[in-house]
Amino acid sequence: MKQAELVIIGGGPAGLCAAISAAKSGAKVLIIERNKYLGGQLVKQTHMFFGSEKQYASTRGIDIPEILLNELDKHKENVEILTDTTVVGMYEDGVITALHKEDDFFKISAKAVVAATGAFEKSLAFPNNDLPGIYGAGAVQTLMNVHGVKPGNKVLMVGAGNIGLIVSYQLMQAGVEVVAILDAAPKIGGYLVHASKIRRMGVPILTSHTVKEAIGKDFIEKAVICQVDDKFQPIEGT
Ligand SMILES: Cc1cc2nc3c(=O)[nH]c(=O)nc-3n(C[C@H](O)[C@H](O)[C@H](O)COP(=O)(O)OP(=O)(O)OC[C@H]3O[C@@H](n4cnc5c(N)ncnc54)[C@H](O)[C@@H]3O)c2cc1C
């Protein structure tokens, strides 16, 4: 069985930052990442980051892994990295089971473990929200920026925070028509600079609006939208 002092599951920004801190303090770190590459979601984030300067705001997401990996490299004597390896089990006695590629199954005994496996997108609850063609913004970025696949030709974006605004802009860059951006909040949540750019391109941003229902047989064809009141409840007749 492989022995490790600290196992970090997931080589996204959280896992890499944890690895830098631990390796800097002298711990022997083993990073396990299921993808062939490190960086997690950053690999698809072609936009300049919003957020705090400490978290590399204004740098393109795709450029951040290199910065983190250079930092990690300064402590390389304390770091081992296994990519293309998925952690499939974790047991009370500290044993971790992992699968490298498709058939190399092995065990690791770890003194400590950091789980930095990321999150999954929350979907809004509305009738027919499982019709093909309804995506979270992260999935749209994966399709377009990792696989080079256009997710559709005409899009209604729900959410006018920075993610909704940035992904709308990327969709337009890919030749997709964005018919409108909705947000249930009374104000646009994202930066005004992004909202203004999108509005100048002719896309209306409807605040105090939400999606009520999706319509379609085998895939989404239409969406019913409505205005909401200050308690986010649909206003009849709108
Ligand atoms: C469209 C979009 C735009 C965004 N823009 C910004 C922005 O501008 N600024 C900002 O600060 N944030 C932004 N974010 C958020 C940012 O991407 C996330 O906060 C960040 O990626 C989370 O990092 P993480 O390391 O926790 O997770 P992730 O980046 O998801 O990394 C988790 C890693 O764990 C690996 N993993 C999972 N399970 C296993 C397993 N069992 N075994 C081995 N490996 C595993 C995954 O393959 C992945 O590499 C954006 C998010 C989206 C969706």
C-alpha cells in the first residue's frame, strides 16, 4: 500500500492552494486529480477573473494554474502529483482507494486528507427544467471552451451576476444569439462594465424577472418568463 502524509483530493485552485500551504510548511503532499491536467474549472475560464485581487482578479482563469504550479514547484521536494487518477473510496482507518486510468486500482494509507473536489451546479426548480438544452453556466463553459461545442443557437440566460453576464458574452462571441438575460433580483448583480457591454450589443437585461416554465417535447423550444414581486413571487398576468 502507498503511504502518504497528506493526501489532497482534487487539483483545482482549492487543492493547489492547500498543497502550496502544506508543502511550504514542510508537509509531504500527494495531490490526486482525476483529470489529465491540474487547475479544475480554471481550464475553461477564458475570462478575466472577477473577485478579489488575492484570488487573481483581472487574470484570465486559464492562466492561473500556471501561477499556482510555479509556486508549488518551489517546494517540489515535498510534492507528488498523480493525474488521471480518481479517488473512489475513503475509509475510517484512513485508507483511500484510487483508480488510475481505467484499470490500475490501488490503496493509499494517509495520515491526513484534504477533500478539494469542487462543487456541482444548482439547478433552478421550474417545470421541465430537465429538458435537454437547459444548462448551468459551468456546463456551457465546458462545452464551448473545453470541447469547442456550441450549446445551441438561441439562449435565454437566467442570472445577471458576473457569471451570467460573462457566459452570455462568451456565447455571443461563439455566434449564439442571446435573447435576454433575466434576474429575479431588482438590481443587476454583476459588474456594470459587463452589463453595459452586453446591453450595447442589444441584449435586454430584465431584472425582477424569472423563468416560470420550460416548454418543449424532446428538447427546450420555449420558455415562459414572468415578473416577480419583492418577495420573488411571480406576478400573475405578467
Ligand atoms: C462560469 C463560471 C465562471 C467563474 N468565474 C469566476 C471568476 O471570475 N472568479 C472567481 O473567483 N471564481 C469564478 N468561478 C468560480 C471558480 O471557478 C470556483 O470557485 C473554483 O474553480 C473552485 O475551485 P475548487 O478547487 O474548489 O473546485 P474545482 O475547480 O471544481 O476543482 C475540483 C477538482 O477536483 C477534481 N476531483 C473531483 N472529484 C475527484 C475525485 N474523486 N478524485 C480526484 N479528483 C477529483 C476535479 O477533477 C477538479 O479538478 C466561476 C465559476 C463558473 C462556473
